[in-house]
Amino acid sequence: MCVVPDEAMASVYLDNKLVKQTDWKPVSQQCWDLKFSLDLDRVCSLLFNTYYYDFFDMVFERWSMQTFVAKCPS
């Protein structure tokens, strides 16, 4: 059985600190129209998470990507 998620939410972390998070929205091809800028000059890690909420009322992480900058500032 394939479970199709009902709602989704995304978050962005810089150095393990939450810097941006969307609201829960119904899943669609363009459920968010969000633009923002981040200063990445002194960042060691960048993490994107996407969370889905299904009809069983369970929240689970479906996709996550973390990138580490080659040289972290001292």
C-alpha cells in the first residue's frame, strides 16, 4: 500500500540552528512560494529537511540533505 502524504513542511538549518521554517501546507507541486536569503560567510553546515504528515496523523522525515563547507572558520 502506498501512502500519499496530506501535508508537508520544510526547514533550513545553518550550523544546527533553525533559520527558516515553512508552514504546513497541502502537498502539491508548488505548495510553497518562498524566497529568502542567507549569509553563508561563516557557516560550517547547511541542512534542509522536509517533513510529511499523513492521514494516520504521523509525522515523519522523508528527505534530508546536509552539506559541510570545506573550511570552517576558526
